Amino acid sequence: MKSSGQIMQELGFNKNASDSAKAAFLKHLFKAATGCEVQTPSFETKISKAPPAMQLSFDLDTASYQEAI
């Protein structure tokens, strides 16, 4: 079985093309071969802000260990 890279090279696809162009080409190949449409992956990178660090504290002196046994 050939890899998608080998198929693209044989068809003359530019290996230096953008990721979105490669995805669109593969999407077209899948649709032509199977008749099914596939979802194109998103290449956006989303940076989310991390929540502020929190410190947990436990009052071990008042904990009742007998209840857990």
C-alpha cells in the first residue's frame, strides 16, 4: 500500500505546498475514490490562557481518621 506522500508525489503535487492545500488535495482524493466527503482538519493553533495557580490546604489536625477505617 502506498502512503499519501507517495501518491501525491506521483501525481505531481508540490511537496512544499501549504498544509491546507495538502489537506484539500487529500480530501478530493478520498471523495473521488469513495464518494464520501471527509472533514478537513483545522490547522489553526489556539492558545488558551492557563487558569491562575491555586494552593490547596488541608487541616489534618482536626480530621477524624477513625471515620475512614
